[in-house]
Amino acid sequence: MPNPRLFDTHAHFFTDDTERFPIDVTGAREGEAEVRARIARDPATAERLLALWDQCGVTGGAAVQYNTIYKTDNSYTLWVADVNHHRVSAVLILRADFPGTPKQLRALATRHNVCGLRLFGYPDADGSYPWLDSPAALETWDVAASLGLTMVIMYAPGKPTRAALHRIIALARRFPKTVIALDHCGWPGVENGVAGTIGPEHLELVDVPNIVFKFTQINLNRFRETGIDAAQFVRLIVDTYGASRVMWGSDYGNTKDAYPDMVAQAIAATSLLSAAERAQVLHDNGAKLFADRL
């Protein structure tokens, strides 16, 4: 039986052509030498990933800028999305609080196949999030809103979750026409079984309809390691927020699992959904937000 159609909302592309597309692997979590070796050994090029999409029934996806290798130089992500615009669109990474970012974002998004902007980081020592909602960052949000871009947010997991979510809720209400997609489902808990995956802080998002959720292989791997049934989690999150607010992304290029295994696990994780819900979660919701803008 063929796979259901999928749309990959979270794929990281990178190439071993480092002369044309220079890399910056400073501060890489896995170590700079290992990242360089991985680039040479197993590059996540457009040619390789699109062949895997053909193999696995993935109609298209979002090229999410890969900070580990390129930081805020979006050149390769833009190239992939422009050349393959019938299947791929770009989610950029820029520092929203940098003075030149609003102008840069507008220029890139109007000249290239860009569908979103990804912001991520940790709180400062004083608990503030300048990369997310400082006055300077809000100028970038204004530009993104005017362009109809999806804002993709990844905050650090752990204790700051409630503080980060409160700020994201405020942003969602300030920009009600902007869709905010939480990477890795906003870090569901894994300490108290399926029932504990959606905590009180996540329940505060129920009535904020322009916040949506991407579950990725990072979530599925954490669930497997802690004995949580991924299918029960997906059933719970769809029951909590509605099928129209949940979607899948692989995290390919960062998470090391084989792509067909990622697809098989995503399909298995949606096994408790109806056929209509599964179509929304695995394909339709992502395609609506991240499909071709050219």
C-alpha cells in the first residue's frame, strides 16, 4: 500500500560545495570537526533529498535554514528554494533584533521564494528575549506580517517554557493574521507519560488560533527514549488544538535518522487519526503554509 501524501515542513539542506556556499560551523553542538566531516560524508543536498521525497511520497517541503552550518547566511537555502520552487520554499534565519534585518528581510522575501522566517534563542540573564520581541525585533515582525510570512519559533526547552510562551501569545495577538509555527511542538514534556506532554503552559495556547505546531523526528525520538506512544501523543495534540493546527516535519539534515525511517515513524504516529485528519497533519496544513511562493 503506498504511503499517504506528505509535506515536510522542516528539512535542513546543506551542500559539500563549500567553495560556492561557505560554511560557518563555530559553536556547533556536535563539535566543529564532526560537522565538517558530516558535510563531506553525507551532504543534505537538494538532489539527494528530492530523490528521497520521490521515494517516500513527499510532495514538497520547506527548506529551513540550517544555523549549525550557515548561521544567517541564507545563500544555499535560497538557491535550493529558487531552483526547486515547484517543491521547495525557504524559511530564513535572521536576527530579528539587528537594525538592518527589516530591510534585508523585505529584499530577500520579495526577490526569492521565501515563505517564512525562523527565530530561535535563549533568554538573556535578565529573562528578556531580545531576539524575539524587543522593540527592534518588532520592526522585523512588522515586515514579516506585511509580506504574509509564517513565523517559525524555536525557544530553548526547559524551565523558560512558560515565559517564552507568554511572549509568543502576546505576539500572536499583536499580529493576528500572522501564523506562528512552534518548532518541535513547543517542547512537550516527556517526564509524565502521554498525559504530561501537554502541560498547563501549552493549554494556554488553545484559544490562540494563529499558533500552530510542528512535530518532528526530535519529538518522536524523545518519545521513544522515554516510553511515550507517539500515536497517542499526536491523537492528544489534535484533540487539544484541532487537526488544522498540527503538522509534520522531519528535521532531516540535523537529526541523523534515515529519511524513509522518519517517514515511516510519522505515518505510524498518525495511525490514531481519521483519514481526513491524517491528510491535514501529514500534508495539507504544511503545504498551505510553506508551499511555493513564486
